[in-house]
Amino acid sequence: MKVSVLDIQGKDTGRKVELSDAVYGIEPNNHAVYLDVKQYLANKRQGTHKAKERAEISGSTRKIKKQKGTGTARAGSIKSPVFRGGGRIFGPRPKDYSFKLNKNLKRLARKSALSIQAKENNIIVVEDFNFDAPKTKNFTAVLKAFGLETKKSLFVLAEPNNNVYLSSRNLKSLKTVTNTGLSTYELLNANKVILSEGSLEGIESNLSK
């Protein structure tokens, strides 16, 4: 699969790169994608929810009424869950929602996500570039050249670049990562995936193992 390489003005450089069919042209595995996205979202959950049970409620422990003769149910504590202000029965407790997936499945999920985006012509390859200083307007101009000002985009770098990263940080519709930080969720959540030319080798190397 050949894709044209564009410059940061959105113009064709006249060069083409070959995208490996083993990474960008496989039959997507929907179940692998589902599991990887599920893990990504589960790992982001804080799990700090907590409700007080009757042993944690502040209140008197005296018996609130006599055992018999009232015509109503017996009651021993104002902290009982049946009373307003009492403890909660089986309330939520702090919990770790994260779970593990094996590396081969996660690799298959990322290849499936890239193949889905490639099939829908949502992958753009741009030549490597740098900014002299971190300025948001520099990256805004790049997105405008590609017509992506209002669309969710994922920009993939070959290696960490402080000026490029800081220039993109304030743009809500854009996420910038390196080729080692790709996630299935972010790949599928983007309307367009912009790959720097230098990141292609790293992506194929990481996903072809």
C-alpha cells in the first residue's frame, strides 16, 4: 500500500512510502480491538468510590426504643440502614478496575485499528519537521493546511520532540504521541491519523514482532 508524503503545508512532496500490509492491511480482529479499548478505559478509572456502612456512621449506639410493645419492628441502632442517615447496605468500596492483556493481543488490536483507518483513507503521512520554538499557532497552521482544525486528530512522532509537543498541547482536538505510545482507543477515536515519515519504521518494527 503506497501513500503520498505531504509537507506541513499539505502539499504533495512527490514522494511515496510503502505501508506494510502486515500492519496496515490485515483483516481487523474486532474482539481484540474490543478488549484493548476496554482495558484502556478500565485503566483510566480511579475506582475511589466509597459509601459509609453502618460501622462507619457517627451516631449513638443506644437502643432507640424498647424491644416489645411498640407495634412496630424492633430496632437497635439509629445507624441501621433502614433509617434515614444510616449506613448503606453493600455500598461501593474502592476498587482497582485494571486488568492485563497479553502483548500479542494488544499488538493485533493496534494493527487492526491501523488497518481500519487505512481502509477508510484516514491516514496521512507527513515529512518530518520541527519548530524553532513551541508556539500553538505553528501547529494550528499545520492542521489548517490539512483541513483538520475542527476534527479529532492523532499525530504520531518518531521520537519525543519538545517544541512540537508543546505547540500541540493546548489544541483540544489533537493528541500527540510517539510511535511507542500508540493505543487502540486513540487510533480509533481520531478522525485522521497523521504519521510523521520517521515514525513509520518504528511502528512497523513494534507491531511486526
